[in-house]
Amino acid sequence: MLRQPATRVTPPDEKLNELARILEATMREADGVGLAAPQVGISLQIAVVDLRKVEKRPSSMEIAGRPVDWRTQMPLFFCNPVITLTRKKEDAEEGCLSFPKVYGSVRRSLRIRMDYLDLQGKPMALQAGGLLARALQHEVDHLQGILFIDRMEPETRKSIAPALLEMMEQAPSKTKAG
């Protein structure tokens, strides 16, 4: 499921609100900063990001062209996001709740614009920089069937290959009985 683009959603919907609560609780339990529905086995375009516990990696946010305190917008739930990337990029280490204890350098845009629907179905737009821009790109990738390991340089991917193989060996087998 992680490799498949997720299905667009139509908020408001009580089932989406329940899924949002599950995503937030699962993210917090795993000590993560973001989680997309496909990561919990549900192929829908909804995700959450909450960076309030991260202190050493700055973020910025603008709504309607005006800077806002991004902390007041967290947790940030978004549906059907569309991201516009900037040309200026940087490499930074990323991890993923779907790949516990696997980290590697990923090149991402320093600033982005994201258009999306909130849980009430209201069209929203924001601009983000720093860690928030990176986290949003990471979660939107999940909704498109793209994994952070897909964004790594070949040398980086090769360096984490042993950890990925170990994860695959420890994963429960999905063979059919009989």
C-alpha cells in the first residue's frame, strides 16, 4: 500500500475525523512528527504533522502571505494536498515511522507552498520553510506512493540496504495458506 497513490477524500466526514484522531494518536505513540493514512494501512489522502516537540530544527509558516506562529497551527491535518516546490534545496537527514531506526540524507526544497483541504472541507493554502517544509513534503510523498528512501542518492540507499534487508526479514510473511 505504501507504493500506491492514495485516494482523494471529501471532507467533512465523521469517518475522516475518526481517522485523523487515529493518525494523531499513532504518531504520538510512535514519537513521530508526521503520519499519513497509508502508513496505517488506509489508502486515503489525509495526513497529520505536529512539530511542537522539535526544538533544534527551525520552521516557518505563512498563511495568506503573512507570517504566523506555526505552533498555533499544530497538529496540522491536511487532505488532498498539492505542493509547489521551490528551486532552492538542501540535504538533511530524515527518518520515517514506516522504517524504524533507518535514517538517511534526503534532498528537499527549503520552502514550499501547499494547497489542501482542512477537515471541515475548507480550501487552505500555506507557505512553509525549514523542518515544516521538509515534513510536509515527506507526508505528501506518502500520499503519492513515494517513500523517503526513493528520494535518497544511490550511495545513501546503498548504505542503509542492510537495515532495510533486516526489516524485510523480520516482517511477518504474507503468504496464502493451503
